[in-house]
Amino acid sequence: VQLQASGGGLVQAGGSLRLSCAASGRTFSSITMGWFRQAPGKEREFVVAISWSGSVTYYADSVKGRFTISRDSAKNTVYLQMNSLKPEDTAVYYCAADPAGQLVPKVEWYDYWGQGTQVTVSS
């Protein structure tokens, strides 16, 4: 599975961005897709995950109510709509795939990773 993330950029606090993650190659019927982020000097942290059916989602408390994950199965693409952005959201955002299909908020559960896209929120 190859993952290609895009959509990052520079935005002012309170603004919005939408990230995309396109999956290609071998796909799995029960694959889970997730977004993680890593700020400078910090460990990579879980942001949100979505089941391949799209019926189940799991958000980190820090982004609940501000971020929304969705997927387009026809395009093999997952989206992350980020609203009300804060300076502390600044990080490199990575999309990831878990072929086991479990919504576990841990880096080690995900086997495939995209290249990351930078999100910078200015105050």
C-alpha cells in the first residue's frame, strides 16, 4: 500500500485546512486509515482514525469538535478537515494504514505510512 498525503500549508489561528491521503497499490477490505502528527522535538501522536466502511471514527481529545475525518472509497482517499486551527496544531501530519482494521491510537499498529505534510498555524 502506498500513501500520498497532501494539503498542508500555512494558516492563521482560527483558520482551516483540508488534508488528503490517497491510497494505491494493494488494498484490504478491512483497512483502517489514520492521521498522526509530529511536532518538532516531540513524539508522533495519534490524531484520528476511520474504519474503511467509514462508519466508525476515533478522535484524540485535543481535536474533537474541530477536526473531521472522512473517506471516499471510490477514490481510495481519506480527508482530514481541520477547523479552528491553533498554533499547537503545528506539526508534520502523516496518514497511515492498518490492514488489521482496528482503530488503535498507537503508532506501532500502523504498517504503512505516507510521507507527511507540513501544517503551520501562526498566532
